Amino acid sequence: MLEDDFEHLHQMAARIETQTSRMAKKALQPFIHSKIEAIQNSKEIKGKIEISQQCAKRVFKWRNPKKIL
């Protein structure tokens, strides 16, 4: 793997760690960490996120530049 790939994985793990580090029940941290990773790596979830992002994009209307001037 490239260095960029390792850095990306490290950043993802760090984000999850910040989410789970504030948990009151420390024994559940590894379980929740692995659950979040599984959700992030799910093809079904990735597909739904992509569809959601596509639907949320703004649609720009073409304007006639001659009318503006």
C-alpha cells in the first residue's frame, strides 16, 4: 500500500477514536469502534450515502446572458 493509503486509514481510525473516547463505558469502546468501521466499509451504506449526496446537489439553471445585459 502507498503511504497515502496508510495515512487515510490512520485518519479514519483517529476520527472513530475521537467519537468513542468520550464513552462512559470503556469496555464497550472496542465493540463500538469495530461497529462504526463496519458501517463505514459497508457497500450498501456507501451506495446510500452517494445517492443522498447526489440528490442534495443544487441544480443550476441556465441563464440567457443576453437578457442580463
